[in-house]
Amino acid sequence: MKIGIEKIAFHVPNNYVEMTDLAQARQVDPNKFHIGLGQDQMAVLPYTQDIVTLGANAAQRIVSDTDKKQIAMVIVGTESAHDFSKSAAVSIHHLLGIQPYARTYEIKHACYGGTAALQQAHDFVACHPDKKVLVIAADIAKYGLATPGEPTQGCGAVAMLVSAEPKILRFADDSVYYAEDVYDFWRPAGHDYPLVDGHLSNEIYVESFVKVWEANKKLNQRTASDYAALTFHLPYTKMGRKAFAAIALEMSTADQDRLMAQYEHAITYSRKVGNLYTGSLYLGLCSLLDHGTLKAGDRIGLFSYGSGAVSEFFSLIVEPDFKRSLLIAENEALLAQRKKLTLTEYETLFKQKLPADGGTYEFDDTSSFAIKKISGDIRYYREA
Ligand code: CAA
């Protein structure tokens, strides 16, 4: 039985800031952000939107009325939860009108949550081939104004429908994993922003990639020439390049050229959005599918990394006619229609927070699924 991704779509908010403007405001050479980090624009979320609104909007793009009857599991991978108990998944399940007899929950390990969710979806469909699973990877990456992490912020969500009718990509069942207890990036309870040892996080990312790459070579008997493309978790788009450089010397020039050319296709969207934490690997996958030169049967290697640190390397195989199931024009339109913020507007939005005093407040954000009211610390979302 084939299991895989039947549909995939992302959502990003309607606001962004130009990295050149941010660099100038922080008195940094813009090339540090554009070349040194590989980022051109950064998505910015209004305080009236959150992982529920991001996730619901992404899922709304792919889930049909028929799917809503067949979806028997909804999993949200995130590290931006606003509630330690109730999951974002149950709110999204409600907003989308998915049939009620669905296993619905949230899952966490830093930027790895989306991959954990995707693999659980695979296992569920293996046991229940007539059912579908909605996987959402949604996050808000925020480090604070004028911090080293600021140019690597971003936000958004990717939704994937996993089923036994994989019209886009099928699993190859070849995952290898690695875990190491390290404090490179973490967010203790009560902290608005993560604590991060940025340079250590870069190092652990690359080390983890090399570990799973080596394990993959040994366990699955594969080399670089088996892959049409490699995609990476993208906290900023230079990061995948650094990991690739760590293994480049072991491969032929032809392999290096092919994989680097596909890498450029895989980072197109992330350059304009920034870090989605759990969604970043899958925004890269969307970009590769939309822009890359792929054909049926091609193997895509995916490196998932979650600080703290866990990682997984696995592959997905391209299905025939996959392009027919993509939303390429809509994806481009979603990015093109966004509003560019001035630095003052960005900093104002950044500092705004939902009231947390238990009172009742109403908001006038009319975008789909936006928070329309908060009362008694319950968020009420606008129906789409
Ligand atoms: N022109 C071109 N390049 C320039 C430049 C210029 N004028 N000035 C600097 N650069 C280059 C530097 O040489 C450097 O390149 P290399 O990494 O290839 O050496 C790059 O720009 C960044 O410069 P610095 O290392 O000096 O930047 P920094 O100290 O300000 O911090 C950072 C960079 C550590 C990534 C920081 O932004 C950060 O902490 N970000 C958050 C953590 C993060 O994203 N970590 C990634 C791995 S962890 C992970 O993947 C999980 C996750 O999602 C968070």
C-alpha cells in the first residue's frame, strides 16, 4: 500500500518587513541578512492571529467537504502553543467543520513537531487505509527586537493531508533518527521568547545532520546520487547550505550541482517568509515542488531538526502527475498580495499582545479565522 501526501498548502500572514529596512534600522550591512543569513523578507503576525488562525487558513486551502468526512485524525505540530492544556488542533478541527469522531491533538518538540506529526499520520493510515489524517505544522518565530535572532524570525503554517491516495509524494519508510540532550534553543514556561545559544544551535544542527546522513547511508545503503533533491529545516536559508557543505566533499561535482540547484528552488518561499519553526522544512518542500525540476519516481531527502535536540532524515518519492495537485499560482499570489510594513509598524505590531486579564475585548481584524474576541481567557475566532 502506498501512503503519503495527497495535498499540501501553506499560509503566511498578510504583513512582512523588508530585511534591508530591518538591517538599516539595526545599523547592520544589509548583505549580512540577504547573503550572510539568506533572508530577504520576514513575515509578521498581528496579535489578533495565532497558530490556530495560521493552521486553519493553511488547512482550509486543501480540505474539501469530502475530506472533512474522511479525516479521522488531526495533529498540530507546534512550539508556539498559547495554552498548556487545550490543543490548537481541537480549535482548528472545529473551525474547519471536520467530522467529530476524529483523534485530535497537538505535539511538540521544537521545530521537529511537524515531522513527528507526519510520521504518526503515516502509521495511522497504515492501520486505517480508508481514513485520512490532517497534519498541520504552525509556528510563530519571535526572538525580540534588536536581538541576534531578530532577522531569523517569521511565522506561518503548512497543512498536509496524508492518505493512502498520495497524489504528490509517498513515504519511502526509511527514517533514521538521532537525539542528543543539549541546550541550544529552549523556551522555559513563562518566557515570551526562546533562550538561544545561536552559534551552538548552528553547530548542533550541522552535527545532527551529519549523524543522520551517515546513519542513512549505512542503514539504507544510499549515497547522494540516489537523491534528486535534499531539503532541510530552514531557520534561515543559509543554514541548509552549511549542512550541505558538511557532506559536499564526499559527492561528485554533478551530484553537488544537482542538489544545490534544487536547494535554490527549495528556499524561494522561505527567503520571503523567514522561520516557521515546525513548518520550515515543509515550506521548503512546497517551494521545491512548485519550482524544482522533479519527475515521477524522484527521491527527495528531508532533514528535520528540532533544537534540544532531535533530528530525522527520511525520504519521500515523487508521484506521477504531482504538479496537478499543487497550488502554485495561488501560492505566488498569497505572497505577492502581502503588505509591506514600515519599521515603525513592524515594531508596533511586534509589541502588541492579547490582553491576559480575563476581561472581554473585541477586535476588528476581518481576516479569515482571526481572533474576534477574547473573554475569560477564551479566544473566539471568526468563522471563515
Ligand atoms: N555580508 C555577507 N555576509 C555577512 C556579512 C556581510 N556584510 N556580515 C556577516 N555575514 C555573515 C557571517 O559571516 C555569517 O556567515 P556564516 O554563518 O557562514 O559564518 C552570517 O552572516 C551570520 O553572521 P553572524 O554569525 O555574525 O550572525 P549573528 O551572530 O548575529 O547570529 C544567528 C546569527 C546565530 C543565526 C542568530 O541570528 C540566531 O541566534 N538566530 C536564531 C537561532 C537559529 O536560527 N539557529 C539555527 C539553528 S537552530 C534551528 O534550526 C532551530 C530553529 O529553527 C531555531
